[in-house]
Amino acid sequence: MKKIFSIGILILLTFLISSCCSLNSRIIPVRDSTFAPDYKELSRDLLIEGALKICYMAQRHYRKEIIRGGGGYAFIGFAIPQHLAYTHYGTYSTVVTHNTVTVTGVGKITGIDGVNPMKVRYVVSPEYIKSGTINN
């Protein structure tokens, strides 16, 4: 019984190997592609995405009633959730006033000056989000 089982496994492995490595299959070399973003560009995009997510959360807080945990048409009381304040790509902080929230994201890799970390800054109001990127 063991021998038949072992032969069956061997036949199955042979079939799988021959089907994926047949003569008709081609190996395509992967080179540095213009479609694949580099690490700095990806980190920058994810830093911006995280900051914008926080901006939208601030606007939702502004519009939500106080009894439902919001600001009741004020930004006072808005805070970044702990799991969004520190990510793999950077850290985020806010300065909250009654009418605006300033969201700043600081990346973990250097920006275009090659010395200081990447930074993005957004000013959130009830009607708009104004960008002011720094050292991208």
C-alpha cells in the first residue's frame, strides 16, 4: 500500500512539474520597469494617502453631532486614532482649532533635499482641504 501511494505521489509531482515547465512556456526576464514605482515614490504616495485619510476623518468629525461623538460643527475634540498616528511610512500629528485642523505627516525616508525627512502638510476646513507639501 505504501509503495502504491508513493508511486501515485511521484506521478502527481511529475505531472505538475512537467505542466508548469513545459517546452512551450517562456521565461520573461523582469527588468527595472517604468511601471513599478521606486521605494521613495511609493513611500511618498502612502504618506500623502495617510494624511488625506486623517483629513477626511476630521471633516466627518466636524459634521457629526456632539452626542454621536463628533464636533457638532467644530473641529475641537478631533484626535488621530492611535493606529493611524504611526505607520510604516511615517508619523502624523495635528494642530486643532475651532475652524481648522492642520495635519502634518513626516516620512521615515529623506525627501528631495537628501537630508531632512519627507513632509506633507494639509489644512482642513469644513469646505476644503488645502495642500502644502514640504520636502517631497
